[in-house]
Amino acid sequence: MFLIKISLISLTLIISSCSGNKVQDNFDFSDFKITPKPKDNKSLTIKKTTTSSKIKSNLINLDKKDKIFKSIGYGKKDPFSYSSDIDGSFLSNLSFKGFILTANEKYAVINYLGEEGIITKNSVGGINTKFLPNGAKVQNFNLSDSQITILFDDKEFIISIK
């Protein structure tokens, strides 16, 4: 019963506050004058403070050249040099084992840096195979002479079965 009385009183107050008697305020500011604030020279002065602090460098030193050389597993031996001895390192790390022929494709069995795998005529080192140096492309398979031709740094290398 008590709840019903409180809810009726609340409902009555809500309805009476939403009645249509709206009073419009009419303010006249024509005689109102704004007085300017006095300028205070103390508030305009800028305080300059000088603080001296030492800057501590958090840079990390580069590894030694020898440490970097040991971490490189294949490819260019010296990452700091402009060019490397391609003929010696490229041919010594790659050996051609033979061909595998299927009805649809021709494959060459390669051993590069101790890993053995197959390459096709569309193989490009570093892109779709890890069995050729980065950037090396297969140019030709010569089945009759058991040779493959690889293009690397604008040079042709003909590799025969060993």
C-alpha cells in the first residue's frame, strides 16, 4: 500500500512538471557593460629556468664482424663487402646429382650447402627454393649432356653431374 502511494505521488509530480505552461525568459543585455581587466605585468613575465642534465646514451653496440660472419649459414660470406668471390664460393657449395623426369615436369637433384633437394626450370634462389643462392635462376636443363645452366649475377654457370 505504501508503495502505491509513493508511486502515485511520483507520477503526479512527473506529469505536473511536463505541463504545457512554458515561461520564456526575456533578458535585456543592452545596458550591460563589460569592464576590462587591468593588465598585470607580473603575470606576463615568462620564467626561464635552465636545467642541466647529462644525457645517457642507450645505444647498443654492433656485433663484431667475426661474430656476424659465423652467424651466416649460406649466401654471401661478407655482408659488408660490395661484391664477393662468386665463382669460388658458388660452385664449391653446389653439386648436381642428376635428373628426375615425370610426365609433367623435369627436376634436377641439387646439393647446396649440405642440403639436398630438387629444383625446376622456374626455380629462383631465395624466392621459391633454398637450394640455390639468393638471386640465382635456372636457365636451362640439358638432359643429353647431363648439365644444368644457372644464371647468377649476369654470369652463366654450367654444372655437370659429379
